[in-house]
Amino acid sequence: GQNIDQPTEMTATEGAIVQINCTYQTSGFNGLFWYQQHAGEAPTFLSYNVLDGLEEKGRFSSFLSRSKGYSYLLLKELQMKDSASYLCASRDSNYQLIWGAGTKLIIKP
Amino acid sequence: ETGVTQTPRHLVMGMTNKKSLKCEQHLGHNAMYWYKQSAKKPLELMFVYNFKEQTENNSVPSRFSPECPNSSHLFLHLHTLQPEDSALYLCASSQEDGSSYEQYFGPGTRLTVT
């Protein structure tokens, strides 16, 4: 079957660094997505990886290892506004997104 | 503001009611999606429309009926729902021609079935 695993909740301190891990098993693979969702709001696109390696975009970076079925989202210089849920999704052979349940990130002062 | 709007934002309905959710995208995309989001569960894809044609129906009960009159508008018609259908219903759109890949989401309709 198809499955995405990510931690349910994480806590970090303002100004610190946090890494949110995601492992995936999908029928075929056409890219790994990360979305951010603040409470009561729409998910918004953060990053897309289709090749192995690290993609950096400001304070956020995303890593992919296709051989391990593994990705992580790295958030640096954490700010209070980064408190949100982070959704990992893998696109399968039919180009449909298979979603994880999301990781709720709590930032403490 | 993502360019995808949904109405209503909140809806409370009885199990015998009939209601419709509306989604409109202002991005010129050619694919639209309905998702169900329940607490602590992954997003569940319900329906996909590509160039106004329904291409996916992930075993959704017939009490949910989608309609896509054109590439900018998507509806979800609801009738005789069950309490377990209470959830956040999200609409999304994307451009499925290889030029981009991300989906843009609307703010959702919070549905409560009593």
C-alpha cells in the first residue's frame, strides 16, 4: 500500500533549528512536496524535490533521498509565525498526491 | 490569498438537508480537486477534474456529488450526510501541463453535520 509517515508533533525554541522527517512508500514516485498549514487556513506550498539532494529556499530547506524513501524539511532561525502544521506529500505514478497526516510544530519563546 | 476561493467558510447542516459547496479559482489552471481533511488524518483526495472531465473518484459515497461546469468553478453537492462527514473540505487547483506542479488550496469549508 501507499504510506507517508511523519511525526505527529514537535516542539522547538524560537531562533533554533528544527528538522521534520518524512518517509514515504508510494506506487511510483514523481516528486516530494512540503506544505505549511496554519490553523484554520489553507495549506500553502513550501518546496518540491524530485532529485536527490538539498534544496534551499531562505530559512527553509528540503532534502530528498529516493533510495531511502526519505525526506526532511529543515527550518532555521525559527520564528513564532512558523508555528503550524507541516504536510509531506509524495506524488505517485498517476501523479496524484499521497499525503501524510502532518506534523504540528510548536515554537516556544 | 492563494487565488482559490471557497464558499461558505462554515456550514452546519442536518442529516436530511441538501447543500452545496462552491469553489472558484482565478489562476487559469486546468485541474481542480476536492479534498476532505479530518483532524489528525491525512488529506483524503475525493475528486479530480482535469479539463472539466472527472478523472478520479476515490470511492467516495454517492451522498457527495461533484460538478465542474467550467475550468474555473467546482461544486460539491451534499445530501443526506452522516455525522462522520463533519470535516474541513478543501478545494485546490493546479496546472497539469508540466509547467508547474504545486497545488493551490482554498481556505476550506468547515462542515458540521448534526
